[in-house]
Amino acid sequence: MIIEMRTYRTKPGLRSRFIEIFRSKSIPAHAEIGMKILGPFLSVEDPDTFFFMRGFPDAVSREPMKAKFYEGDLWKGELENVLMPMLEKYDVVVVDDAEGLVRW
């Protein structure tokens, strides 16, 4: 499994709103495509930061699955214009769960 370990920092005070939209709209859309989401996990040290993992069956499927989400109507027509302005920054680290240790 290929996993993106994602760190998001929202603009001050927007974390709760971002996560509300993320949970209600983005996570179900990811699931429909076959991506797994683990999280979000809230930073206890920074009220504007959270983390989540996004999983793909393998490296070959990662780009097509991401394209299906980011080129889709939900992202292009709604979420991109709502969520992206809420973010101050985000970071992504891609890892391979070659040992199969992650269970969702």
C-alpha cells in the first residue's frame, strides 16, 4: 500500500470548519474512488494543524486515483474554491507500507 502522510495548517481559527467539510464531502468522495483515509488527527500543540493519511492500493494506482478526485466535479466545482483558501500550507510525504502494517 502507498500512503501519503499529510500535514495541513489552516489559517487561524479555520481548522474546525475545514475538517467539517473534509469529513462530510471529501472523505466520502475519496472512498468512492477507492482511496482510504485515516484521520484526521488534531495537533495538540497547534490549534490550526491536523494530520491524516491517504492510502492507495499501490504506486501504479495512485496518480489515476488522485486525478479522478482532483479533476472531478466535486473538487473543481466546489471543494477547491472553499478548502484551498482556508489553508496556510500543507505538506505530503509518500511512504510504502511494504510490510502491510497499516490496517484500515
